[in-house]
Amino acid sequence: MEDNQFVGIDVSGDYLDMHVHPIGCTCRVANDSAGMKELLARLSDHDIGLIVVEATGGLQRECANFLASAGYAVSVANPRQVRDLARALGLLAKTDRIDAYVIARFGEAVKPESRVTVETQRDSLSELLVRRRQVIRMINMEQSRFKRLKVGKMAQRVKAHMAWLRKECKAIDQELDRVIGTDPVWRKISKLLQSVPGVGPVVTRTLIAGLPELGKLSRRRIASLVGVAPINRDSGMMKGRRTTWGGRAGIRSVLYMAVLVASKNNPVIRPYYQGLIARGKLPKVALTACMRKLLVMLNAMVRDNQPWNNQHA
């Protein structure tokens, strides 16, 4: 890869801005099928080692899949890491062209793993999960409004809307189960994960859609990827507090809900949580440690294709 060129692509709703490093070739194309074909034609003139696309709330998915299907090695970069590199390079200004340049430099400096694969079914699953979170958020907002309203026509309207949203959430859950049921590997993983006390359908769907690396990485790497691994903050004689940071927030949120249940009825997580509390750990710190332990166990179960077993766990 050292002799190849690195491509950075900044994605927006209307445009794709490309920068080829180190030769400095740039271009802007429309963010549509015609623009992606033009981008592919321009890339064919270069010796590309890695293409890095910055994550932009899902807008990058179509472009990344298109380039991966063309045979290129494609990686999706965390925007925070890219921006940190821009500051380190002294680039305080922010434009689409500058972002594309920094993304290309990020590819050269970090050489992130190419993990983009063309998985239409997983994309459908991810979109359904995003929509489910949006519907749940709207239900919570309507519940707050309903509590503040007096009995009357407006209260009835809000109540009717909540009923419709709950019906929509149920329909999304059924569609999620249908999509998972179409893939034999996902069906097997779903059965394995739901054999764990405290792990239900929502956790299972989120892990299948949002953590395809489950069962493929070591326990340290999977914990770091999700963002539940403690990070050292030491300098000289000073020993700072260990904290968790970064990672995949959506995965952490469902793991948190899972350990709230598991800390009460899971035969492995419950004594582990109680032991941490007995040693003086704060409840939130103890729950975070339980999240890591649960994730590591789930990772091992999928890797070894073994259902939950108290003695094995």
C-alpha cells in the first residue's frame, strides 16, 4: 500500500468531493448514480491503494458500497478522528475540499482496515433500526406532551398519535424479524444471543445490524471498537481515572439496557456487579464494567458458535 495513492471522499447531500493523495488530484461530482459513475471513471486513472469515506449520518453508505462493489478497498472514517488530524496539521478552516484532503491524509497516516462490504440486507436492517429509534423518540416526546395537556381535543389527538406510533413500532419489529429470518447466519446468531439472560430481541437486532465484527475480533479489540474498554490517563507519577470514550454509541445504549436487566437476573453478571459495588465502585462504573463483560461473552459465544451456558460463561 505504501506505493499506492490514497483517496479521501467528503460526502454531503448534494456532492462528493474527492482528493487523491499525494498527487493532489481533486474533483467534485454530484451525489447520485451518474456522479458516482463519473467518480469511478476518474479513479480508474490512478493506482488506488485505499479509499476513505467520512461517515456522514448514513449518507456515505451508498457511495462506500458502490466503490466496494467496483473492487476497491474502502474504509469509513470517524469524523472526530479526521477533524483531530486536521487540527494537528494546522488546518483550522473547514470546507468540503479541505475535508477531502484531510480524509486522504488520514488514510495515508492511519491506514484503517477496509471493512466495507456490499451487504444490502444489513443496510436494510440498519435503516429499520434507525427508524425504530426515531419512532421510540417520538413516542417519548408525545408522552411528555400528553402529561402537560389538559383533557380535551388536543389531548385526544396526542393520544391517537401515540397509538399510531406504537403500531408503527410493532410493524418495524416484525419487519426486523423478517429480515433477520431470511439469513441463516443471522438466524443462528440471533438464537445464540437470545439464549443469554438479559439479552432480548432489541439487543440482538442492534448487534446483528450494527456490529458485524462480533465473533471476529479479540475481546480487547471488540471492547475498544464499541467503546467500553477503559482508557488510561497517566502522566509521570500521576495516575488518572480510567474512562471509556468513543466507540459505537448505539451499541453501548442497548448493552446498557441489557446489563440493567442482567445485573438482577443473570447468574454471571449479577454476582459480578454485586462484587464491584461491594468493592466501592459507583453503580454507573460497575454497569459499564458489566457491559464490557457481557460484550466479551457474546463475542466468544458467536466466535465459538456456543449457546449460553452458566458453567461455560
